[in-house]
Amino acid sequence: MSATMSSILLVLLASFVGSFGAVLLKSGSMRASGTPLSMILNPRVIAGCVTYVLSSVFFILAVRQGELSFLYPMIALGYVWTMLWSKLVFGEPFTKNKFVGIGLILVGVALLNLGRK
């Protein structure tokens, strides 16, 4: 597998894993009492932070060998995953504006790929 392909796969993995971090942070914050300390010590919040760190490790591994200007915008694919998890876990609605935004993200990532040498 080429370095470019492995970098792309690592960034996709980072965006996927990072989207779970957002869900865990929200879930933990909803379960914690109102004090900042209880939120920080909430197991789901802690798991969300650990998940974000893991996501960052995957991203760091990706950019070591790939083009930052191409790979960094691909992290925005995490918004696609997060919208899906938000619907499945929290019952948040899909809206026309959300679909337009996600569509723009996907078009942007595709255009970045087309513009590469």
C-alpha cells in the first residue's frame, strides 16, 4: 500500500474515531450534574477525551507521510459521521441545511482529491 493511500486511510479512521468522541462528550455531559468537576470526572466525558486523543494519534501518523494541505480538510468528514451518530444516539433531526452542508463537505473533499498531482 502506498504512503498516500495509508495516510488517507488513517485520516478517514481518525475522522471516524473522532466522531465517537463528540458523542461520548455530549452523552457524558448530559448525565453529569451541573458542576464542572462532575463533568470532568464523568466516565463518558473521559472516554470522549481519550477517543479524541486516539483520533489525533491516527491523524499524526497520517500527516507524517502525506500532504497536510490535502489530508487536513479530510478531517471534516468527521462531521458526516457525527451527524449520523447524533441521529442514531440522540434522535437529532436530519434537516435540509444539514444535508446541504454535508454535501458541500463531500464535494470539497472530492475536489481536493481531483486537484492533486
